[in-house]
Amino acid sequence: MHHIHPLESCLARILVKDTDQPLPSGTGVALHGERVLTCAHVVNSALKLPRNSKEKPEEVITLDFPLSGSDKIISAKVGFWDYAIDLAELIISEPFPLEVIPTSMHIPDELWDHRVQAFGFPGKNLDGTWADCQLRGRNTRGWVEVFDPKITGNFIRQGFSGGPVWDSILECVVGIIVAVEKNDESRVGYLIPAHKILEKWQECPISLHKSKPSQKKEIPDLIPYLVNRQHQEDDLYTLYKKNNPQSPLPMVAVVHGNDTQAQDMFHLKMASYTIPRLLKINLRQTSITEFFLSWPSSIKDIKNLSLQLTRALSKEVLGDPEFSCEDIQRVLAVYGGPVIIETELMTKDWVDLDENGEDILAALLDFWNNWPPLVPRQNLFIFIYVTHKIPHLSQNKRRKYMRCKRKIYSQLSQRTFDTYRKISGMVLSELTNISETETRHWARTVAQGYFHGEITMLIAKIRKLFENEETLAMEALASQLKEILTSSTGD
């Protein structure tokens, strides 16, 4: 069943004159009163005039409504014209086709971090494409920044100008696209918000009024854990960039921190956000396969580790412990998307073998260094979680655990992967407590869309959390942030 997006019935395609086939110069939006609103530079481009031509054109413009279901091409003349703010009104020569449903614009109280959609024709693409982005604040011209936080998918760029921007939170059009950054890597564009249009075009034939926010969204479990792990994401990016896709190696990332840093949610963030952005994949089209490789806690001799890990992974992947690493690799190689295998090492696992002076991490890395060759473009991520935990034991036991922890830190800080030829590895930055600055940034960039109230109220609640602490452990902080979001009323 076809899902009808609200923009489909009101989006116009402005056409370049005198071409053998329809060629888009940009987009526009159908408004009440048989008018189409677009950008002045889109009109200049359609008429093959200099982009910076300031004079109001007198020539006829042609346009159509390609997503509405109508194939009719309509002519129009320029009405209102303001090149300084880059706005143009097109007065069409006949009524809109029946398939076209004119829209209204809305002036919202708040736009920051709202999710929006737009449609455009980048690179003169006749068929066009969608972009799903987020809004930020205004620049000095009053334009609102449209930012794509993803690495995958389309984003606002040249060819979207003049088109309506649909706010999926307020469920209305809040402006039109006016400009983009010249550097595509920035994935940033700008819209003229409805109130700026009204300021310049006071006789605007559209209905503008304040929009009421929709009901508070359900808060995904992962949201409070997106506060900040940027150092670790940067490390993983570096690790991935070192790999050769034609001759890939298992990518081994050692993640470490104490047991209050919510390693399980960090892993979920890696699988749900970081790796999809890194590989530029859409999880709706390409899935990530995950396996948990249990550490053999009963092991007494590190020499037996490889055999026990092979059996454990064989059972996890193939349901039978009797297969070899070669058999397992043949299965992993046929997955269409990346594969993640995670292993957790607790402090106790190190303590149990520490008396023999064994380098447990080295033994685990040796296992992966002996892994059968990967196939071209195979992405195999190995996450080794080293979780430090000092339990409430006798004083002697605690001292023993602390000594082991110091040894682990020493091994991690000195770990080099230069001697391993068949893996690409890195010890990621330690998972540490979160600062107030990082939490405030989260509030403005992630949480605002889930908080039913003013951003100043959310910041005040965060400030109170850090009254007596400079930093907070992720586990405790995330719990409190979840409570703040779920209990917010906006009063």
C-alpha cells in the first residue's frame, strides 16, 4: 500500500525553459489562491538568467506537480518578487489540477531538533529524491539550519531550493528551502521560516498561525544513553578507515570501563547508530547480525582458550559446537550486512588466571589473529568488553581485585597491535563518567524533541543533577535523564 506523504499533493517542480524534455530548476509549494511559492534564484535558473539577477522577470514560467498524480504542465507569471530574501510568488494561469491540494504554512513556537522532510531534484534529477533531516537554530539572516545527522541517505543540497519543509512533529509546512552549504560533506541546508516569509510578503495568500505541538513522543530506551561517547566513536571510525575493503581483516575493538558505565547500552548504540553511519547503510534495507561469544569462565589453562572459544562460537552461530573456525567463517561470509561478535571479560575472569601471569587479552587476540581470511567487503566487528568490577568482598579480596585492575589498565595502555598481521585492532578510549557540558549538549541536540517543555527547563533540571558532582556515571545519569523526560509536563 502506498504511503501518501503530505508534501506529495502540494509540491511543484519548476521547469527550465526551452528544453527537449522536462528539466527541473528547483521546487516550489502550491498555496491557497492559485499561487506557488518558490525562491527567486530558482526562477532565474528556470529562465536561464544569471542567478544573481535582481530584476523581476516578465517571462512565463512552466511548472508541474509530479508527485500529485497529475501530468499537466502549467504556465505562470511572477507576482511578488524579493531577490534580497530570495522569494518569488508564481501566479498560475489556470486553476490547480484536481490532484493538487494547496497547503498552508505555520509559524511554530519552537523548531530546534524537529524532524523534517523535504523533496528535491539534485543534479537536475528529473525523478527527484527525499531527504529526512533535523532543524537547528537561526543564522544572522534569519534562516533556519537544516542538518542531516546521518551518514547514509540523501540530504538537502542544490535542487531542493524553493521546496516546502514538512515538520513531522508539528505536522505542517514550516518554511521553504533557500540555500545549501557548498561543501556536501557538511550535509547542511537552510530554510526561510514562515514568519520571515510573512514579514516580507505581507499580502501573502496563505494562512499562517501558531501550531500546537503534537503529543509527547514515546521515549526510546536508548535515548538517555546517547549523552556522549564521541571519543569511542572517533576511535572506531579510525579503526574502520584503516581496513582495506578488498582485503578486509577482523576489526577488533577493546572497550573498557567500570561496571557503572552501561557497556550493554554502549554496544546497542554502536549497533544501532554508529556502525550504520560508519558503513553508510540503512538498517531498513541492510541488517546487522550480532552474536555473543561467551567467555569460558571455567577455564583453568589459557592454552585451551582457542578450542573453547571455537566451540562456543560454533554453537552460537551454527547451533552445534563441533564446527571449525573455517566452517563458521563460511557462514559469516554470506551475511549481506556487517556482523558483530561481542565478548565480555569481567575482572574476576582475569583474577582467576592472573596468578599464572597469563596475558588473557593477548590470548584472545591470538584467537582472532588466527581467524580464516575474510571475503572482499566483509565487515566483521569484534567487540571485546573489559568490565572492571570491585565487589564487596573481604579486604584481602578487594586488594587482589584492585591489583588485577591496575594490571589490566597497564596492559591496555601498552597494548599495540603492530605484531598482529591478520587483525586490525584498537583499544578504544575508556568509558568514563559524563560531564555536565556533555549532558547539556545532549539536551539541545537529542533530548529536546522528547521533552514536553521549554529547553530552559530541561537545562535547569540537568544543572540540578550536577550540583554536587562534576561528573556522573552513565548508568546513574541515564536513569535520571529517563525520569526527567518521562515526567516532564511543560508546566
